[in-house]
Amino acid sequence: MKITIIIFSSLLVVILGSVYFFYGYQSAFEADQQCHYDMRLEYIELDGLGCDHDMETKQWLLFQRGVNDQPSKVLKRYRY
């Protein structure tokens, strides 16, 4: 029983790790380009949009600036 749980847990970790590794962008440049593309075409109706690079988490963030001292809202993340 314990061996089955260990095998199942190991397979789950390998599968989730593979999904995380293979479904990101290949470079910061690609993530940046996609962020600006989405900002111009998909979120055109929103005001105060921007793209910013978060070096700690290795991703670009598409965000909407907050108004009246409210925090900005992250709309989409582009992990590379």
C-alpha cells in the first residue's frame, strides 16, 4: 500500500513538473512580446494597462493600474 502511494506521488510530481516546465515561453523576449500583443488587441477596452517584468519570478505581468491609491490588478501572467 505504501509503495503504491509513493509511486503515485512520484508520477504526479513528474507530470506536474513537466507541465510547468514545457508550457512556458522560451525567453523573456517572447513573454514580453505576447504581453504587449495582448495589451493592444485583447484588452483594448481597458484603460491604464501596462506590462512589467518581474525578475524574481521570471515572468511578465499584464496589469491594470489602480486608481485612487488602489493597488494595480494583474490581468495575466507570462512565465518563461
